[in-house]
Amino acid sequence: MTKKDKQGENLGRTVIKARFSGRRGSRNNSGLVLLVLLYIERASPVIVSTSVPVLSQAPRSFATSDEQAENKEWIRIPRRPKWSTSIQPKELQHAEEESFLEWRRGLARIEDAAYFILTPFERNLEIWRQLWRVIEACETIVQILDARNPLLFYCEDLKTYISEVGPSKKMLLLINKADYLSADQRQSWAEYFKELGLSFVFYSATLATESEEEEPPVSRSENCKDLISSHDILDRLQLLDWLKSECGGEKLGMVGYPNVGKSSTINSLAGTKKVSVAATPGKTKHFQTVILENGVILYDCPGLVFPNFAVSRADLVLNGILPVDQLREWVTPVELLIERIPKQVIELVYGIELPKPSMEEDLNRRPSSHEVLGAFAIARGFRTSFHGNPDESRAARVVLKDYVGGKLLFCHPPPSVQDEDAFNHPYRNAICERPSRKFTKATEFSYAAKKDPSLLADHKASVVLSGMSGTSRFIKPLGSKQHYKRAGHK
């Protein structure tokens, strides 16, 4: 080892001694240490994390709904600069970059000055270029919304930009995942969209693919214009007729947030898998074209998070905009989930019994996130490697994904309906009307009984947890074949 290498090896030791030795350390190397620290600070690379930030509650007060309504006009999507065939490609690219940077600066000023919470809108210029090309190529743009919260996924400025690109172009709304809504809930949203003068239709790509419509299908010979203001869920053939009659051309652009079902809708219309589908938001990166049987060409635009006001970042997680797997803090989203889903529904869906309030507490209080996740983790056998405690982090990911996937259902009402609980009564009543059955209390005893069935000899229990971890069949009655084998009998 050379003398130079030895100096480099002892450099870190010198820095550590100078920082922790106090007054006992020599001061001869203080200048050297200062230069070393300055060099390290300048030479260290800056690592930009792409993970979801911590969802802690900020101490500042955010803008109210009235303030959001007043500043709604400033929330716009980026415009493509005017161009012609005579302009050079480099000049057009430079103009697009300058316009895009100015748009981002404007949104940053609004968010910082007025304490607004905006959706994590798309910051990649190439993705916005895909949207510009789809709008320029198609005469009709179909904006796909999630039926559980349509207004969050609705971009009002998109309709304005479409009319700016071409006065003859128009926009239609396709409310996907409409099978989550009851007939009364769809009627409420239908009345709201009619007041806004928007053309819309209810659809479910899942029902269309599996052919499991619960409601009687509407006759295909019925006038498609009558279906625009109807609250019925259209099937595949009816939607094809509606698009053919409303598009006014042979090219349709499918636009929407990630994970709202654009690719699934296109596959259901095509009758086969034409574009890839994934649970992770943002699977599609470039627009794709699909030719349907009636001659209509569908343009599948990549999923775009449009700038919009949001209540909190936890709400973005529950709406599937922020990925659940990248969360570093899960307490706030789970607390918001518990506010929306009643205790009885959680118990019936997962087959667990949550701890009851003590005598000093309010009997009608909501359970805490630790009570729900702890009970769920014990019931599923989710344990940490450290002391075998309930793995609440893993349980939180499962519960949040169940909410995003619709297993735990909460539907936002239109602005004309103020009572959210009354709006969600149909789903809650359907859950509570299920046949009653006994469930194991999610306690430490149930977990111990799962490991040692002999503990049940002196304890009155009707069921024991013996299913596979992560499945819905984790409750097996005593005396069953699986329980008999698990108890050690041959």
C-alpha cells in the first residue's frame, strides 16, 4: 500500500476523531477536517427519491373548498405551442420545452402561495406529447372516470383544450367501474352530469368481459341518444353503437388517469386482449391504436395524472393514484379508510372481531388503525421476525389494496348530495344482510391456538384459524378435515 493510499485510508478516522473527541482532540488537523468536509459535501451526489413521501399531517392550514373553487381556472393542462409544417423540429422541441417549464412554474407558485394540495400530476413532457398527438389525430376524445369518485378523475380543462385544438372536436365521458354503484347512485350522478351539459355513459369493463351483468340488458335496437342520460350500465355491443353514433368519425381517443381502466375497456370492446393491463399505475407509456369490428380506431393514450385539487395525500393513496407498495407511512391512509368504512363492515368482510371500547370510552367510537391492523394481522398470521409481533405494515398494504380494488367499497356522492353515509347505505346494508356466522376473535389466544390446538380443550371456541395466509378461506370450523389433520391426527 502506498503512502497516498494510507493517507486516504486514515482520512475517515481523522474526521471521526475530530468530531467526537471534544476538547481532548488535537486542533492541528482542524483545518484539514474542514477542507475534507467541504470536499465531501461538494463531491457527494444528490439522490432523488421516487418513493411516495411520508403522509404526515402538515401543521399549516390548507386552502378550503371555496378557495379551491375560486382558483379552479388556474389549474390547467399544458398546451402545445402553435406549429406548422415549415417549422424546424429543433425549434418546435425548444418551444415545447419552454412552454412546459412555464406551465410547471405556474403550478408551483399556486401550490406554494395558497397552500393547495395538488395531485401528483405528470411531470414528463414526453407523456404529455402523447396526449397532444392523440387529441390532434382524433375527432372525439373519451375521458374515462372511476365511478367511485368521478370528480377527482375528471379534468374540466381538457374539454377546453380540445375545443381550442379543433372547434369540431368534442369530448365524451365514460364512467367505468359502474358496477360499484347502485341504480340510485347512478341516477344521482346522471342528474349531476346532465346539469353540466356533458355527454356520458355508464360502463363496466369487468362485467362486459365476464358477461355477468346483474341488471337486465337494454335492447340494442334502442336509440343510443336515449342512453346518454340513462343510468343503465351498457354492455359491449351497446357501447360500440353509442361510440359509433357519437364519435362523428372513425378515430376515438381514450384518455384518463392511470388505473381507471382504459386498457381494460379497450380490451373488452375489442373482444380480446389488445393492450397490456397491469395493477400498477402507468403501465402504458406510448399511445397505441386498436381497430374495432365496426371500423372505429381507438387511440389508447398513456395514463395521465392531470393537475387537480386534492384533500390530502392519503386520499390519493385510497383512490389508487399513489402506489400502495411505495408507501413509507401507512397510518394516515388507514385512519382515513376507517373513517369511511364502518366497523361492522370491516368485521364482516374480513371475518374478524375488533376489540370493543372500554367502559371509560365512547361505545360508538371508531377503532384505531392499530386495532384494525393488529386484529387483521393476527387473523392472517402476519408476524414480524422481531419478537413475532403482528406485522401491521403488511396488513396495511393488504387492506389498502382491498380498498383500491373495491373489496372495501366507498363511493363519493355528487356535490348535490351532502350525506355520504346515506349515499353508501346500499353497500353497507348488503354486507350486513349476509348470513351470520361465528368468527374467531383476533387476539393473541387465537394465534396461540393456531400453533397449539390443545389450548382449545378448556376454552369455548367454535372456529380456529387454519387457512393459508393471505386467502379468504382462513377460517375453518372445528372438526373439519383440514382442522383434523392440522391438529396432529392421522
